[in-house]
Amino acid sequence: MAFQRNRDSGFGNWNPGHPFLRATLTCGATLVLMALVSTLVIGQAPAGQGTPAEGGRGAAPPVAPAGGPGRGNFIPEPVPPPQNFATSKEHYDFLHRLHKGGTRHTYESVPKWEGLWSAAGNTSSSLFVKGGTGGAGVSGELIPGVLTPAYEEAFKKRRALGADYDRLTTCEPAGYPRWLLEPYVREFVNTPSQSWWPNDLGNDTRRIYIDQDHKNIDGTHSPEGDSIGFWVDDMLIVHTIHVYPGDYFRGQPPTSNQFESVEVWRMIPLANGERRISVNVTFYDKLSLQRPVTATYTFRRNTELEAAGYRLRHWECESNENSFLVTDDKGNPKTQLRLPGDPGFDDVRGVDPRRNPDLPPDLPGQAKNPIFDDAVKVK
């Protein structure tokens, strides 16, 4: 279950007053400006023949990171839509026309974003809270006029409770847009017709259908929604609709079943040789937002886990359910955990008594992890 690992991302915000960043902007302002423009603005600017900084297409130039290797050292400023759109569809259709349908990639030419990627710096904490810090966003003064009255009151209630409760307690998937900020790792697998982006937490997998229309033969919403997109050279523009009501992250405002978004994705090379995957995303939600809001999220390649041989596995939540909901005497919800030795603790390494009731309980060879003890021994 998710709560057996630390869920407090604690991601920082971009700080223009930081001495190192001031020096970077002073000494390399042109380089940084070109990179930020080519990363985000080009997605919403005409596809010309010039350099990315002029609004044309082309690979992103290296950008100087604001600090050394780590999580919060490269966070582009959010770029809002080029004009006010009534709906996310208008926004996406505008970009599709602007880039004349985009680039038709082959398996050889489609951008490769291989490896394991962890959520890094982002600006989401400051969408709704002044000086908001941390993934939970429970500190700082609420920014008025962003959320609708009903959702602002709901957010105030959530903040008053703190971060003691998480809706993932009952094995609900994180879903989108929370997918953007979930910790641990994800993969980005791009093909000419689809992009598959699995996150190891809860096996939340986003599928982006390239150069296709939205389809919903089920007539219902889903945790990740329905996403379509098109490439503009090495940049992917994505439109997502039909998303379950969820949240931006644990402790952040809830979203409604009318939530939609337009994303501009790109891989950015840093001057120190590292790379970041960056997305500039505009959120639309007529029930929860008074106006669309825009944020940036970045992802760093997790070479430490790659070197350790980590691989994404199927996330078994319900058969390893050691988190549960309790309420205090005031009715406030809290997420609690069963630990080894506690009554009802489910040891995923053992034999689940609820599994295969049609078999003898003492049937040999039914333990899920017979090699676990040997595998974790110190060599």
C-alpha cells in the first residue's frame, strides 16, 4: 500500500531571489530565456522557420540549471494560454490549427524519453496558496478568487484537517492531475500512435492517443481520463477530458468531474549534462475554478534507482491493504496503518488467507515471496 512509503514530496518552488539563480540570470540570461521560451512558449506560438526563441520549431537548447543535481533546481515559469479560451477544447483546437496538425513521427523519429523519472520541481503549490510549500500545500495564505466559493470552502475544510487523511486510504488510484506530482517513479514510452506513461504508484497509467479524436464508448469517466495529443517536432501537446473528481495532491484542492487540461510536454537538456522532462499545463474546471490556471511540473531521471535495478511491478493494493480510515470524536478522518505485529496486519510476503479459498490452506508453494528473506540479506 502507498502509505508504507513517505508520501510527503516536499518539492520546493522556484525562487527568483536565490543568489545562485540571480547569478545565473545575470550571467546567462540569454541562454535561460531561450530555453524557457523554446520549452513552453513555442507550444503556443506560430510554427515559424526561425529559432525556437523566435517562435519556430527546433530542439531545445541547453539551459543552465539553477543549482546542482537534485529535485528543485530547474522550474520554468508557467506560460499561460496565448489568449482567453472558454474551454480546454478551444485551447487545444487553437494549438492544433496553429501548428497545422503537428509532426507525423515514425518509430525512428518519435522522441525517446527512456528511463525512470521522478517528480521534481513544480509550481503547483503556489496556484492556490501564497508562498505555498510542500506537496500537501497546507501552509501559506489562501489566494482568493481562484477557486469557486463552494470549492474554496471545501479546500478550507481540508486544510483545517491537515494532511492526516488521504483518499488513497481505500486503494483509490491517485488519478490525474495528481499523477503529475506523485512521488516514486514513472516511465514515458512514446510511439507514433500512442504514448504510455505508467506510474508505479497504484499503476496509474496514462495513455495519450496521438493524432486521434476523443472516444468514450463506456459513457463514463476514469481516474486518468481520456487523453489525445499531437507532436510538434520534439514537443507533445495533450488534451485530457472525462476525469474522475480527484485532487492536485494530498491536502491540495479537490477537482470536479468537469476537470480538463491542455499540456505542453518537452525534454530539456541542461548545461550540466542532465535532462529534465518539463510540462506546462493549463487546468480548466468550470465547477471548481473561477478561471483557468497554469502550472509547470518537471521530472528528473532517477539514475540511482536505475543503477539499483529497480523495475516497475504491478501495484497490489487491495491484497496488501494495511491502511485504514478512522474518525476522531469530532468526525475528522485520519489515515492509519497496521504495522507488523498489529491485529489484522497483512504480510504481503506470506499467504493471504482470503486468496484461493477453494484450495487447501496448507498447500505448499503458495507464499507470494519465497525468496524475500534471501534477497534482502546483506552480502
